[in-house]
Amino acid sequence: MRAEMTIFLAFTSATLLFNAVIIWYAYKAFFKVTFKVTETLQELQARESAKVWVSALEIASAQAVSLTDKAKTQLANFDPVLARAHSKYEFRLAQIDIHMEKGINQILDKTESLQNSLVRPAHRLGATLAGVFEMMNYFGAEQTSGDHNPAAAQQSDPDKVDLTQEPLTPS
């Protein structure tokens, strides 16, 4: 128990000494900064040009404050004008947006109907021509081979491939 107390007191003493050293260094640093600031202020007070410079800065500061106040009042007076313009143009832009949307929808509807009117006859014509060519192939193959089986006639021609039949799978 006595050894634990001695270790505790030793660590407490070391911590106190460390804190004291840190506080002393902080005091020295603040003293140096304060001394330099005091020296600089004394030099500025002693010089006449510094006094003129400080007074010019004071005048410029007062003018900046007055200009800022004027700008603030002008903006406060202009705020209702901006709000009125915003509400006026916001409504008009919403109207234009609705008109543009309606116009675009009409264009899309007309384009779709035009596309349908062009594509449907083309599909019908393609289907009709495919049927006619199929019939021509069927009757042409029947006349040349004398066989009534069109599948056999098509299989005898190596350039023609029948896509309606299922592919052959190796067994």
C-alpha cells in the first residue's frame, strides 16, 4: 500500500511540475507579445505620420460605414420591386412552360400518328410480299422437281435455308 501511494505522489508531482513549466513558458510568450505591441504603439504615437495615417483610416472607415448604410437602405427599398418582378415573371414562365409542354405533346402525338401511318402499310406490304415470294418458291419448286413436298425441294437447294424448321442437334 505504501509503494502505491509513493508512485501516485510521484506521478502527481511530475504532472504539477510539467503544468508549472508550461504555464511559465506561456507567461514568457505573452510577456514578449505584450512588450512588442506596447513598443509598437508607443512608436506610432510618437510619429506624426502615423497619426495622420490613423486619422485617414478613421475617415475611410466612417465613409465605408455610411456607404454601407446607403447600400443597405437602397437594397431594402429595391426588395419589393424584385419580389413583384419575381412573382410576375414566375407566373408568365409557368404559362410558357405549360404552352411548351402542350406543343411538345402535340408534336409527339402527330409524329406517332405519322409514324404509324407509314409503318403499318410498310409492314403489311412486307408481309404480303413475303407471302407472295413464299408461294412463288413453293410453286416454282413444285414445277421443277415435280415433287409436292416443299421441304424436300428447299433442302435440295444448298443456298436456301428454311428458318421455320427447328435446327438440327447432334445426337
